[in-house]
Amino acid sequence: MTDLFEPLTIGSVTFRNRITMSPMCQYSSVDGYPNDWHLVHLASRAAGGVGLVVTEAAAVEPQGRISPQDLGIWSDGHAEALATIVATLHKLGAIAGIQLAHAGRKASTAPPWEGGKPVDETAGGWRPIVSSSPIPFSEGYPVPVALSIEGIQKIISAFVQAAKRSVNAGFKVIEIHAAHGYLIHEFLSPLCNHRDDEYGGSFENRTRFLQEIVQGVREVVPEGYPLWVRISATDWVENGWDIEQSIALSNKLKSLGVDLIDCSSGGIVPHVKIPSGPGYQTPFAERIRKEANILTGAVGFITTPEQADHIIRTGQADIVLLGRALLRNPYWASKAAKKLGQAPVAPVQYERAWV
């Protein structure tokens, strides 16, 4: 029976355990570049024993940032700056992964501690913002420009170029962010996508943008390197994107070379009542894993070693992704190993703390 600390091999990459640091925006970059904050933030979780550390969402173009302070990978300079962090993560025994993203109609906002509302050029933001259709996210948000076919192809190319840079920087896992109401999700969900061309309407058309991104990225990522996609498995809204469509999409993505589906939910529209609680999204990972026959990751209110281990042991998912739990305790994985009777996963300098 597989447990939380059993290594996982995907392609040519082996993770020392099933614990992943989930992508979490830090809103601490200048012009998309990482700095000492990112090095310490990411490296401390690698030293803490997780198997995979995934960066926050890295924008594939400047206009794709959630905030002006977001991380980016739209230039070779960004890749060079990230390479130092990647090398450190690998020295500490973790695999380095990057999440590639475009914020779409939720772009150009202030950091959460400054209110998180849209900002314009006077506050470092930008206009226009883009989406699948000219529908604002919420009251007070600008109306996005619906992408033309040419604009769609330009962003697909931006994802591909970002993937190339990521590989050059040394990342071994590439995750495409297609969740939480950002641009790719804005094409997937009928709540947002009102197009009447080949990128709107039917399921096949609404998923075309993501499929084309995946095809392009898979071509430039080495065969043995895992390609993941994060999706919102449901919009939690009637007539929106749902688990059945997520299963169908996962089947398609598997055929295109995706190795794992990172199963989150929500984000496409505001003020939705989500029945959140411990492991509330794990059933999505379990259904997709079983019905699409693809590896999955479970995320959302996974906080205790026993809970995480149970998810893996019972076959609900292949990995668990922790966010807030790792912010509270960078050494969560080492603590979990101790509690579950496993060998320490800390650096040798720290092993005495877990004896």
C-alpha cells in the first residue's frame, strides 16, 4: 500500500515523497523578477522535506500578471534569475516545478494587503486586460477585451516560450494554470466564455485553447519531464464548468501528454457559496484519478499528517499539495515523517531535531 513518504516516479523524475508545496503568490517581485524573498521562501520548504516545490504563478507575458508584483517568465532574464533558486531547491533534495499562468480578466490588481482591487496605469497596472469574452469579473472590474484569433495564438506562443525558458532554468516539472478564474479557465467555463467561433460554445471548442497550449508546451518540454495541469474541477455554480466536464477534459489532456491533474475548484465568478472544509476538494481528485485513469493531486484544507497519508493510502490521489499549512510551518514534512514513524527528510544539519 502506497503511503505519504513513498517515492513517486513520473517519467525520468523521482520525487522523494508525495508532498508538494502548492503554488502561492507572494506579490513580491519587481518587473517579474524573483529576489531574496523568493529564494528563502521556496528553499526553506525544500529544506523542510517536501518532495516538490512549485513556484507561484509565473506570468507568460507582462499583461498576464495578477498584480504588478507577480513573478514572471516572459524573458530570458527571468529564467536566468530563477535558475539560481532552482539549483538551490535541487541541492536540498526537492524537485523544482514552475506554474505558468495568465490572469486574463483578473489581471492588474493590487496585492491582497492593499485591498486586491483592480489598479490602472497610475498604480502600476495596465489596460487593456483580456479574456475569452468582454465580461468583467465583478462590479468595479474593467471590461476585458475579447481576444482575437491572432491574440489567442500569441498567448499560446507565450506559454510555449515560457516553457522553454523554464526548462532552460532547470525546472523539471511544468504546470499549466487552468484554474481559479484566470485566462484558460475563462475559456473553459460557459459562465464566462460566450464566444461564437471555434473557441466558444461546445465543450470541444471551449477546451481548444487549453489543448493547443498543452500541445505546444509538450513539444518543447523533454519527454521525461512531467507536465501537469491545474484545473478548477467545478465552478460550484449551476450551468457552469463541472466535474463531468473535468473528467472528459482530463481524458483529452492525458492523450496529449499531460501526466497529472492538479484538482482545485472555483474562482470563475465571485460570491459563490463553496462548501469548504477539510479535504473538501479531494473527491474531485479521486473521481478524475479513477474515471480518467490519470495521476491526480489533491489540494485544499489538507493540514495534518494523518489526513495527508490517508488520502494517499486510500488511492484518492497520488500527491497532496499543501499551501497554508506550509506557510505556517516550513518543516511540515519533517514533522509529518516523525509523527508517522518515517525516516527524517530534513537536511543532515537538522536531523538531530527530529531524533
